[in-house]
Amino acid sequence: KQDEWDIFEGWTDDDKVRVQEIMTESILTTDISNQSELLGDLKLLIEQVHTMAKEKNGYNAEIDEPILSTLAQRSHEAKSGQGEDLAQTELKAKCNQLAGLLVGFILHGAD
């Protein structure tokens, strides 16, 4: 291993683990036999994230914020170091899980 080739230089261990999880999930989503199940998982996660975000923000139940906006907002909150309660921690975990699935579908679509 040559240090000058290390594309992850300066990344935290948590970031490296997250990238590894995304890469693994992305490879698994390219297996066409799993597409139906993964699509169901994706739809379920989107609904769960919408519901949890509405509960957290007190949104009108009839209005859905676009899912990418929800993911971006949660990412911003995580980076800003705002305090987290249990509901926010669960929402962040679901957002991370959803982001991993979305990356897999995007990479598969580009394949």
C-alpha cells in the first residue's frame, strides 16, 4: 500500500466504515434477483422517513417534503452537531439506510 494512493486519507474511521457499507450495498443492488425486494425496501424506507420527519417537524400530514430534501436536512443537522433525542437518532439511522439504498439504485441505473 502506498500512502500517496490512499483516496481515504484524512477520513475518519466512521466515514470509512460508512463508505464501505455503501459500496457493499451498491454491489448487492446490481443483482437483478434482489431488485423486487430492494424496491420494496426502498418504498418502505421512504415512507418511514417521511413519517418520522413529519412527526419531528410537526408538518401537516397531507404534505410530503421531497425525500432528497429530507435527507439533505438530516445530513445538515448531523454535521451541525445539534443535540439528538431518541427519535432524531432513529430518523438519522433510517436516513443513512435510505441513502445507501438510493446510491445502489443510482449506480445500478447508470450501469
